[in-house]
Amino acid sequence: MPKLHEDDPLVLMREPNNQYDEHAINVYTTGGLKLGYLPRNNNLILSRLMDEGNLLFGKTKTFHWDGKSLYLIVKAYMRA
């Protein structure tokens, strides 16, 4: 598990061909480690913004690692 801190930058990448969620957005550390996906019930607007060419990124807000699963709250931002 990587060392995470509040306000660490995160990379958001679209995965439009995901067989389970056409609006899927992956969350990665800046070092390239995949942390998971944004929740399906929160990704529709962000995925549409990304599909229109807007550059979005994230920052860690809060997180908890229970030894098996990572619970992460991500703040999403759009580059001007």
C-alpha cells in the first residue's frame, strides 16, 4: 500500500470500454499505481466532461486502509 496523504495528487483516466460501466473512471497515484474506480453513482457528469476533452485530476481527501480494502474519498478538479 502506498503512503497516502491528504491533498496528494491523483490521476483520473477514463475507461469507456469497461464492460461493467461505460462511464468508468480509474483512479491512479502519480506513480502509476491503480487505486480503483470512482463510484458508478458519481461518475456520469465527470465522465462526460472528460469525454468532451476537459482535463480532470483528483486529490485525496480522506482514506482508510483496513488491511484488505482501501476506502478513499477523492476531490475532483478540472484544469482551466
